Amino acid sequence: MLKIRIITALVLLAVLLPVLYLNNTMAFAVVVSVFFGAAIWECFRLFNPDSKRAALIAVFWTAAFAYAFFIQPGGNPTFWFAISVLLWALRFAPSLKLGLPALGTNGNTFLSLVYAIAVVGCFAAIVTLFSYSPLYLLSVMAIVWAADIFAYFCGKTFGKRKLAPSISPGKSWEGAIGGGVAVLLLATLAIVEWGDALANTFPVRVQASLGWGALYAVLILIVAASVVGDLFESQLKRRAGFKDSSNLLPGHGGVLDRVDALVPVLPLAALIGAWL
């Protein structure tokens, strides 16, 4: 399994890094649209495990996404960021406590559409953050990756109190807090030691515009949002009886398994970036 995970990761890097840094707009549009389509397909499968129409639905959503953000862009993407942030604050985060509607109900169908809108917000944010620079986009993703990595090791070492035992028994409060503290320390070190070289990154721009206190508040909010995104997808998989959102990425599961924590984070970061 580890060998398969490594091979898949290397293939993804071989595809994604040139797309990010060779400034090929067409290649970027194709890759983002393909990943968006895969995420939407997985989304509707999680909400409707027995449906045979998820692929057809994904094709329509992908065509609409590509048209709106690549073929004929013209709207204000800030709308998608704002609506995504509101959906996470008012509907998805509370569901971790309140639960989800039963499969096959009208409430479930409505929630599937709402979550698909949040996925649109995430990928719209990818397009916008990339337009600032590839490094800017990666700097936001790196916050989530660092929080996840350090949460894992802190949880393994110190974890005692379960964060959400009925959703993801492996996650602990100690791990989540440890991941957040690590992000604050790494961001501080990066800005103090390499601030000039990293001037076009999200943490440095927030600190330069708003100061240290606001930076720490934003980073804590982003880490919290990443945890919520991860737990929400785990909740969907547990309800649907799925181990992974799909098997599109051998050894890693599906696209949503890789971006679940980013779905709430990227629109939030893009909204903050637009405000800056």
C-alpha cells in the first residue's frame, strides 16, 4: 500500500507542478476542471450511494464550471467565496453536532446540492488564488498540510480526548491543538527568517497588511476550518458506508479525500485575500 501511495503521489506531482509553474493557462484549466468533475462525482455518490446518474450529473456541473471560470469568465468569484463561507458556518459545521438528514430524503437531496456549491467555491478559489501566483495558492494549501501532519504526530503522542468519536475516532483535541500551534510557529519562523523571499505568500501578506495578532487569528480560523472540512467528509463517508470517497487515486482514495480540508479553507483564504 505504501508503494502505491508513493507512486500515485509522484505521478500527481509530475502532473501538477509543471501545470502550476509553466504558466500554461489551457493545461491549468483542463487539470482543474478534471479534478473538479471528479470531486463533484464523488460528492453526489456520497449523498446518493445507489444512484447511477452521478457521472452524468458531474459532466453537466463540470461543463458549467469550465464555461463560467475558464471559457467565458466574467462574474465576481467573491460571491462564491462568501456563499461558501456562510454555508460552512451556518450548515456544515453545525451538522457535526446535529447530524445529517437520512439518505433518500428531500433534505439529503437539498444538502447534496448545497455541498456541491461549496465544492464550486473551493475550485473557484483555486482559480483565483492561482491568478495571484502559484506560490500564493500553495502557501494556503501548505497551512492545511502542516496542520494535518503535525496533528497526526501530536495526536499519536499526546492524544487522549477524542475530538469527534462518532465521526472520526482517530482524531483528538490534542492533535488538533498541536497542529494549530505548529502552524503558528512555522508561520512566525517563515516570516521572521524569510519574509522577503516569501513576500508573495498568504501568511506574509496577511501579516504585512493586518499585523501579527490578525495573522494568528486568521491562521487559527483556517486550521479550525480545515478540521471541520475533514470531519464533515468523514461524516458523509460513514453515513454512506464508504471507506474512501472513491478509488480514483490508488492508495489515497478519491479527490475529496485529498481536498476535504481545503473545501472550506480555500474560499475563506480567497475571501480574506480579496479583502486585503
